[in-house]
Amino acid sequence: MTSVKLINHSSSTADWNKYKKIIVYSAEEPQKIKAFHKGMNDADYRLAKDTDPYEFERLLEIYAMECFSVEQCVERLYKIICKELGYAVDREKLTIALANVYNTKNFENKNLSKLFQISNVSLILDIIKIFCSIP
């Protein structure tokens, strides 16, 4: 699941989900931001607190397009299934399985296990549900 969290640069990001986007905002001048704070390394983007609201809206649009893109959704599913769970899977088969879930809206574990050929669907369920929320 890709979502956006706006955090203060002093906040801890240790527990933040790696499938979410982090935008760091700071009232400090860009040159004076504590660049060695561990939260800065976790950020996907840095934004000044006094930035134009349009800039923040633009970032949200970019991340929303990524979140609801078939290609990006399949890529996130691929990374989880192949790299984290260790299953071999073809991106084309993931696209077909995702289309099936999108059309049927059947999020039952048994159905997802069969379609994606994995036993632990909890790791991919949020990604699929967010994608399938598109009207």
C-alpha cells in the first residue's frame, strides 16, 4: 500500500511502513535541516513548511497516481511476493490476478491465495484493496 504521511523532521520513522510515502516538512531553512537525523534518510521527499500549498497538492497527485497505477501495483505485489516471501511469480500473471480481484471484489483469503498462488495473503491484501477501491 502506498500512502502519504507528512511528518515533522524530528519525528521517529522507525515504525513507519516501508510501503508508505514519507514527506518531511520543516520550518528550518533547507540548508540548515539536520541532515543526519535518521528520519531524513527515510523521507521520499522534503518540503518546507512555508511552501506553496500547490507543491504539496502536486506531491499528493503524484503519489496517488502511483498508488492507483496498475503497473505500480503489480510491481509492489511482485516485490513482496518474490523478494519477501520467496515465491517465483510472473508479472503478467499478477496483472491477470489483480484484474480478476478488481472485477469480482472478492477479497477472501482462499480466493486471493488461489489467484496469487501464495499462502500468506495478509502482506498483499492492503495493496489490493486500495487498488480495487478505484471506481
